[in-house]
Amino acid sequence: MSETFDVIVIGGGPAGVTAALRARELGATVALVERSELGGTGTNDGCAPTRVLAKAARLMREAQHFDEYGLIGQEPTVDLELLLARVRQTIRSLHEKKQLLFHLQRAGIVAYTGVGQALFADESTVVLAGNVRLQAKKFILCAGGRARHLPIPGAEYALNHSDLWSLTVLPRSVVIIGGAATGCQLASILNAFGVEVWLLERGGGLLDKEDALTSEIMTRSFRHRGMRIHFTWILDLRDRRTGENLYPAFRHAFIDLPQDFEPLQGLLLDPCVNDPDNTHAILSAYLTEYAQCHPQFEVLR
Ligand SMILES: Cc1cc2nc3c(=O)[nH]c(=O)nc-3n(C[C@H](O)[C@H](O)[C@H](O)COP(=O)(O)OP(=O)(O)OC[C@H]3O[C@@H](n4cnc5c(N)ncnc54)[C@H](O)[C@@H]3O)c2cc1C
């Protein structure tokens, strides 16, 4: 037995919530399906929690200037457990403030939250956990993105930004791969927390979607703060004791680490290399069987 709607929106982040409200406004019957919590990456896993860390980092940096302003006090240190508790509390208060479920329901949208991955069973049916089946004429996929693991040996040991929220200690040093907005945010925060930061960007500059001056100033400022930044990397990562190349098959893909490279205690790899979307995961079960006969799914892919 399945429920039928004009439109089903998959994903309860900012894009999905906006799409559902607009479709409803235009008169469609609408269901929104979210595998975990409404609010998406921005509220639960990305912008908001990162802003809390950024605020703590800013306070730490400001404390470095106490003496310039006649202030007497010790430089703070990070209590990661308390800081992450603050992150969780901020997320909770955002949920309370936004009341997304209430707004969706008030608009007449049927919201399925915490229902696990929605998967297509055929071109008009999605299946949720518990074999709940929903049908619609149209689907809007707003499934967001996810951090991608790089295709290198050892990538399974690397962390991504979501793993930050369950760290119990700060690493002594990190390698961050990706020098766009998210990579720069995390690099800046961890540097302020006293972590030794290596930032690798395969393009020619940090924030390379911004104008050249912004990119240049960021790079200069990060280097001034002690971060090690490498562009267009070619990695020849060697074990210092044995001289063995750790990634022989991928030499071309990484950075040529300088002589003074210290073995890293904590290695935070590719937190910021995004897969474009989660759409493929939603479609994949269906695609395997039906892609040949339904070319429209190739377009979505
Ligand atoms: C660390 C970090 C910091 C960021 N900081 C900023 C910032 O400062 N400013 C800014 O503008 N942007 C920031 N972003 C980017 C911002 O979070 C995204 O641009 C935004 O969340 C995209 O919204 P969305 O609705 O498209 O996707 P998302 O917010 O990712 O929402 C997608 C939703 O779809 C759900 N979903 C996925 N697959 C399925 C499925 N099969 N079934 C059911 N549900 C599914 C997911 O659970 C998720 O809730 C940051 C991102 C990260 C990772």
C-alpha cells in the first residue's frame, strides 16, 4: 500500500524545504522525505557547527592581543569536550528556533523524517525504511553533497568534516585536502587551536572561485599564521625512517613534502573534497536494473 502525491521532495536541507514549500504554494500535494533530521548539512553538520568552532577560534586569536590593549590574562586552551557540547547545544537551539517540521506541516506538506535513505523502486515510487512506499508524478532531488574519500591507499583512515564532531582530542597536526571555503574554514580554526596545519590545494590558489586578490591575501595571511600551504601538489610521501614511498602508485597525485616534514600525529585527509551530490546513491539501486530503458535517469545522474 503506497501513498501518492503530486510531488515528492527528497532531502530536508535548505534546498528541499524551500522546494517543498514552493511546490505546495503552487497547489501540489507534497511529501518531503529526510533520512535523518531536517535542516540538512547547514544546521546539523556544516555551517552552524563550524560557526561555533570559528567563534571559539576567533576568541583564541583575540586573546593573543591582550597585552597590546593593557589586558592581563592567560591565553586560553581548548577543552574539546566542552566546545563540542556547545556545538550540540547550538544545533538544538537552532532546531527549536526554526521549527521546520511545524512550518512544513502547517503548509500541508507530509514530512517523513528519520526514515533512512529513500531509494527509487521504479520511476514513480520511492521506498523508505520499513518498506514504506511513496508514489509521485514528480520528484525533486535535494540530497546535498558529501565528503568524498580520495582514491588513495589509506584513505579509509582519513577523516572528513563530519568526524570532527566526535573527536575526543585535537590532533597535533593535520593535513587538510582542499583549499576552498570549507577547507579554509577548518584550516583557520584548527590553526587557532594550536594544531599544525598543512593545507593542500590542487589548484593555483586558495578560494580560487573568489577574485585573485582575496585568494592572495588569504594565502599570505594563512602563511603568516604558520600554516603550510601547497598548491598543485605532487606528493612523494615517504616514511622518514625507511625512506619508503608510502604511496608509490599515486606519486603524481600528491605533494612534494619538504625536508622538514614531521610525521603527522593526526591525519585529517580530504574533509573538504565534495562529491557533487547524493543523487547517485538514491538512484543507484534503480539505475542498475533499469538505466538502459529509462534514459531520463541518466540525465539526473
Ligand atoms: C563544514 C561545512 C561548512 C559549511 N559552511 C557554510 C557556510 O558557512 N555558509 C554557507 O553558505 N554554506 C556552508 N556550507 C555549505 C552548506 O552546508 C550547503 O551548501 C547546504 O547545506 C546545501 O543545502 P542542500 O539543501 O542542497 O543540501 P543539504 O543541506 O546537504 O541537505 C540534503 C539533505 O538530504 C538528505 N538526504 C540525502 N540523501 C537522502 C536520501 N537518499 N533520502 C532521504 N534524505 C536524503 C540529507 O540527510 C540532508 O539532510 C558548509 C558545508 C560544510 C560541509
